[in-house]
Amino acid sequence: MKKILFAASEAVPFIKSGGLADVVGSLPKALDSQYYDVRVILPKYACMKQEIKDKMEFVLNFYMDFDWQQMYVGVLKAEDRGITYYFIDNESLFSTETIYTGDALFEIKRFAFFSKAVLSALPLIDFQPDIIHCHDWQTGLIPVYLKERFQGDLFFHDVKTVMTIHNLKFQGRWNVQEVEDITGLSGYFFTPDKLEFNKDANLLKGGLVYADAITTVSPTYAEEIKTSFYGEGLEGLMNARSGDLRGILNGIDYEEFDPANDPLIAYPYSIQNFRKVKVKNKLALQKKLGLVEDEKCFLVGIVSRLTDQKGFDLIAHVLEEILSTDAIQVVVLGTGEERYENMFRYFDWKYHEKLSANITYDNTLSHMIYAGADAFLMPSLFEPCGLAQLMSLRYGTLPIVRETGGLKDTVKPYNKFEGTGTGFSFANYNAHEMMRTIRYAEQIYYDKKREWNKIVEHAMSENFSWDVSAKQYQLMYDWLIG
């Protein structure tokens, strides 16, 4: 049986701040358990819920050279749905009130420690992986440490590494001198062909240089990051390693996101009966949020972090015009930049019967929006994969997206001549192009309801479950192991 270790900073159901946790929590379960022994290793954060920590059992502890001192490393473990999870414990580094602190140097230190501790713990817990699958910059030093000191040990001799980029924008950068001091890596590693980047140390770059294979979370994003616009300064490295780079779409958990068996929505429905039942969820959503209860009104949902990356500067340019002139309702759920939070609060006050701003995170409400909205707006500047549009497709809520990254790979634009498509899209990062696309969707919804329902049927027929993506990861693992 082939052994795979996932190393990451977060994973559902233990700790989550974003989509990374969904991926690391879902993909191991989707891999063939007859063929792969898949385990996951995470930091043990003090901010984990107590009922989660109560599931953990102590395995062992040891001391490790790090940052010019001997530092305590505790190892705990827990089981969840057939997968073994290990947790690296050090109270001085992981006893924080949130997963990420915003203190860049402290983040570098704690995740460099985590990377070295993962490798140091493996012989002691007697798990010898064929592949360590690393996720984002927080685990970028695992391939580096492996090549620098551990691979000389027979236990690690044949271990391979995969580095997955979930978002190239976040790289783990700090000045070379301090990172060299903290990590114990020699100056040999801090050169432009290795970890050095614009006179800083770059932990993600280290992982991308030393990993045996690189993946990112959609085929289009894998191509985009080879360009200067999307490459965040690493496009040269991405081109140099293009032979080892592949894009594999994320999936979603089809048991959790299933409109036919979703306990969080008022009226479960399927592809067979959505024409009659889906509208009941719209009315329930409108009632809950104090919008005018009108089953015929075009309702657009937004569930997102409220940031520039997600296209909210485009929305800000045209929202007043859309709300003041269109027969439309908008429901927003999310938190983020203060200016966008306040913008939606203002429009909620001004157009309360047409827009509902919910500046919070509410899992139940998010499911109600996926089920109750007619369309789902996601005009991202860049989107490595995106999970929200996959959820909206699953619920037959048609995505309106910009053609970038995973949005381009997963949403097929409606073609009125061929009667094909699963949503609506626009190419340029332009507010009025987005507005025209929204209004085109409105037109189809109001004037061609039969066509609209056909697109909904196409959307609900798509398969973006993890089973599809897992097969592609398995092909890569088998290729690496040989």
C-alpha cells in the first residue's frame, strides 16, 4: 500500500479559515483507501474548539533544534471518517486566538518550525510516506529541509514531495538574515535560484524549487501563473518548472452540498423537481431576510470574502445603477475589507427591499443562498479555483463569472444558438462588461424561462465531486512513486 502524508496549516473538521481547509479535509477521503494509506498532519492550535481537542490522544513528544534552542514538539492524533490526523504541538507558537496572527515574522517562525517538526516526527510515529503532499507557503520548507538534511537518512531516502499552490499571492516572505537564523538553513539556500526573492527569503519559492512535482487547483490557473499578470513575480520559476506543473481542479463534498438531502435548506429538491420546488427556497430566503417576497423577481446571491480579488471594485462601480433601475434583488453574505462591508450596509439601508447585506459568516444562510438565489455573482480578478461557483452549480443557481482560473474551467457560458452552457461569463475585468452580463442573464430569466430552466438542468448535471479530481491526483502519485 502506498503511503501519502498531507501537510497543511488547516483542514476541516478540525480548523478552518478558508477553502484550503475544505480541500485538505475532503481530498484524502476521496483517494482509493484500498490502494493508499493517506494521513494528514496539522498544527495543534489553542483556538481549536474544545470538543475537537477532546478527540485527540497524546502520542509522544521530543525536543528539536530550532531557532538556536531546543524546542518542545508534541505529537497527538485523532481519527475522522477513516483518516488518521496528526497534530504538532508547541504552546509558544500555536497558542494563538486565531489560526493566523497577521504578524509576518511570527508566522514565518511557527510554520518553519512546523515544517521541520513534521519531518522530525515521522520516524518516531513509524509512518514512512512515499509522498509528502505540501499545501501553500506554510509547508514550503518541507521539501527544502528534506533535501537539506533529512534525505541523507535511509528512512527518508525515497520520500518524494508535491507542492500545491492554492493561491500564489501568499508566499511567506521575510528578510534573509532573520529567516536564515530562525530556520538554521545555510546561506547556500538563500540565492536567487533557491529561496531568495527580491532580497527576501520566500518560503513558497523554496517549496516550488525543491518539490518533485507542483500542482495548482485548476488547469487555467496553472497556465495563468506563467504570466507576469498572475505570476506574482514567480512566473519565471513557473515556466522553468512547467514540465512538473499540472492543474487539477478542486472538488466539493457532494454529500455536504446536496440539494436533495440538505438539512439546512427549507425545501430539498433535485434535478427532477427543481422547477416546482427551488422557488420555494427563494421565498423562504426572501422572508428570512426581509426582502419583498416575489417568486418572479430575479435574485442574485453573493457568498464571498469582500476583497478586491473577488471583484468587489467592479460591483461598487455599478451597484447603484443596477439597484435603482433593474427588477432585481441581491443577497450578500461575507466579511472582508471595511469599505465593501460599509458599502453593502449603505445599500441595504437605501434599498432594503432589494438588497440584504449579511456581514458575517453563517453556514446555514450560505446554503439557503445557494438554494434560493437564481444566479450567483463571482466576478473575480483572479481565482485559482473557486469553490462557491461549484456549490452554486450543484444547487442549480447559475454562476455569473469572469473568465479566469477555475471559473473559466468550471462555468460553460450560455450559448443561445446551441442551447448549451451552465452559466454566464465575461472576459475583461470591466464593470460595465460585468453589468451587461448580469442584464443578459436577467433577460433570459424573465423572457425565456424555459431556456433558463434548461441551463439550470445542465448546471445540476455537472460533476465536480472529489471523486473526479482524486483520480488525477492518484495518477500523479503513481507517476512520482514509479
